[in-house]
Amino acid sequence: GIEGKAAVWLDVPDKLGKESKFGTSRARSIEAIQIAKLLDEWINSEKGKGLSFGVISFYKSQVNEVFKCLKEYGITEATQDGQWQVTHKYRYLDGTSERLRIGTVDSFQGMEFDVVLLSMVRSIDVENPPHWLNKDQDIHEKHQRIFGHLMSENRLCVSMSRQKKVLVLVGNADLARSTLGSEAVPALHKFYHLCREYGVVL
């Protein structure tokens, strides 16, 4: 199990489901489904009863996707005006501090939770890269097209430092550990190797 492990990578290979584009935002529903499953397991476990949880994504569409998937477990609900919220049962720890927050990086500024799940969203098949990658385009532009917001160092730093006990990265491990990943987002690349050596890869 993940007892005592502070670094966890929940691998969601590209073949399980692609990322989708919604206007300027993105989502990857297979990641949201896996997050909901894991969160339901952990938050309702003996150990999870006294812990606070955060689910972070760089994309608003993915945040909505996670809310939607958690509804199946009775952890979230839609409000009358069509917004999402955490159900009463999961809202507070000891009646005062927030027990579960699901949002974009910016809504986590200055906050900490015991367990944080970070949804990577961005995913390509590293073995059979999309045709637009083979064009000899500028390397930075190439990285930007694959990783997008993940390349924003300060936001990645904020999102990877909100946990008191465990950080779970949810996403395509092949992409993170690829040469592309090491060049474009070294922090993700390093975190994957940290999980392999000292943590857990699920």
C-alpha cells in the first residue's frame, strides 16, 4: 500500500483515453474517473477519516470533470445555479477546517492539505506521436503544444507543494519520463523518478 509513502504516481497511459480540448481549456476524463475512484477509497478509509484532501488541475474543464465523476460517489453535488460543490459530509474536518477542495492551482495559493492529487491532463502517445509533432517546429513551441500550462514553473511549484503528507500525480507517466518530458518539464520528470525509487507507481 501507500503507507508512509509521500510520493505516488498514478499512471494513466495515453491508450486509456486522450485529452480533449474545450475552448482554451482541456480535460482528460479517464484521469478524472481514476481520481474519483482513488479519492473515494482513501477519504472513506479508516486512515482517511482524519485527513484533508485537495484535487488540483491547471484546467477548469478538468476540475468540472472531477466534480462530475465524484458525484457518482456522493462526494460532490450540483448546486441550483449549476455550479459544483462538495457535499456536506465531506466539506469539513472537525467542523471547521476544509476537508476537501477541488480546484485550479490558483485557488490553492497559500493552502495545504494532507493529501493532494494533481491531475496532469496533458497526454500524447509517446510511441506514436501526433503528426503535428514531426514537423521541424521550434522546440519550445513543440513543448508548449504538448505540455501547455505544465511548463509554467511557478504554478507547477505551487501545485506540487500543497501537500503535508502525500502528493499523488495522476497522468501519463510515459510522457513525463520521456526525453520530451525531461526537457520541457524537468520537475515532473524528476518526480516520476522519485516515485519509482522512493515512492509508489500505481
